[in-house]
Amino acid sequence: MNSKDAVICLAALANDQRLAIFRLLVKAGPSGLSAGEIAEAVGATPTGGSFHLKELDRAGLIHATRVGRYIRYAVHFEKMRQLLSFLTEDCCQGQPELCGSTIRKARRLCKGEAK
Amino acid sequence: MNSKDAVICLAALANDQRLAIFRLLVKAGPSGLSAGEIAEAVGATPTGGSFHLKELDRAGLIHATRVGRYIRYAVHFEKMRQLLSFLTEDCCQGQPELCGSTIRKARRLCKGEAK
DNA sequence: TACACAATACGACAATTATTGAAATGTGCA
DNA sequence: TGCACATTTCAATAATTGTCGTATTGTGTA
């Protein structure tokens, strides 16, 4: 994760509907949800939902898998962990032991996602 | 922290220079840095630096304190923790024990900042 | 093959955000 | 008081982003 990546991720999350989508998928876990379910849940039109999913996908925060005629989206948890770590990197030089260990723990968020 | 707040925070971070500023201040810790030091460190003009600092301040991610003729900015760590928690809320319903406890630990990031 | 449905792609318009330079505000010090 | 410095404010312009409707692609099923 570099600064450019992080900005893309943050911009992807910095939108009402996309944030709702992301949080919905965080809750849904590794199995994800279909584009239609997602759009309906956050009150987006199919076109709008697709646009926002594409943005999140482009940022690498979610990934798509076609299943029959549905496309399921799920959070890319490793990327999420990388983003959180990037934001808190070297937090408070004064207490490096504390911040360092907390970041390592943050990396283990949602062990349900392999890799 | 609600969705609207979070979007404002994320939009504030979704910019190259502002992200650099934020990470610089995360490293600097509770004592922060002056506007001039910050602008110089990230290669911003005084005007540009001021604009970006204002955005981060408006989002509540940093706060300003006048010290003589300098203005020092420091991260509002509690807000940062709230944002990270909001993003990972109810992470992976499948393993609530894991995500829940990890989030509690994330709240303790950088104990150097009281409350 | 032909139809129905899930989802995306495209083009146009509206709205928001970033950048720049010049001017103004506030503070410390001689 | 008056000067020097740190920082912000303002106004204008350029660039990016969101939204909407229509058309298109891809898949499953009769």
C-alpha cells in the first residue's frame, strides 16, 4: 500500500452510498452479496449501484465473482487491513510499542478471509 | 460517528497532500506540528497547506491550537479511532468474537492521547 | 433460437473540489 | 507605534466526480 493506492481507497469510501455498500459487505463477510441485493439494500438504482461497485472494485476494496447470471461482490479484507495499517503507521512515535502491537492485531481483523 | 461524519472524514483523507499531512501528524503524536512545518514537509504552498488543514479540521480529524504566532495542529486520535471502528463495524458476522475484540483493541491505538 | 433477467457501459449535464495569487488578520518584538 | 512573520481569507479558474436515462452485454431457460 502506497499513498496513491490509499487515496484511491479513501476516495472510493468517501461517498454515502459507497460507504453503505462497503459496510454492508463488511458485515456480509467473505461470501458477499449480489449486485442487485446490494443496490436494493442501499437504495441505489441498478446503474448507480453498478457505478459505485465499480469504483470500490477499482480501488481494490472489493472484488467481483460471477455466479450464474448474478455477480457477487465481497470485501477484499486484506486490502482493508492494509489501508487501516497505512493510516496508523508509526502512530505516536512516543509509544511505538503500543501502536506497533495494536497495528499487528488490526491486521488480523476478520480472520474469516484467508490469505 | 455516523455515516455522514465518516464520509466527511474519508473525503478529507482522500487527497494526496491531506493524507500526507494526516500521516505526518499521526507520526508526530499529540504535540503536533505548526502549519508552516506541515506545509513545508508535504511540499504545499502556505495557502494550499492552510486549505487542506482546514479540511482536516472541519472533518474533526485534527485540531488547531495557537501557540504564540504559530498554530499547531495535532491529530484528534479519538476521532481517528471512531472512524476505524466505524469502517470495521460488525465485521464478518461469522466471527463476531474475533472482530469485536479486535475493534476494542483498535480503540486503544496511541494511548498517548488522553480521552 | 428466442425471451427474460442481471448487470454494465455510454454520453450529457450538474455539482463539488483543488489550485493559484493577492490581500487581510493576528501576534511578537524592537 | 510600526515592522516582520505566520497563517488565513477571498475570488476566479480548472479539474474531478456524481447522477440520470438509454442502450448494450452476458447468462439461464423454455
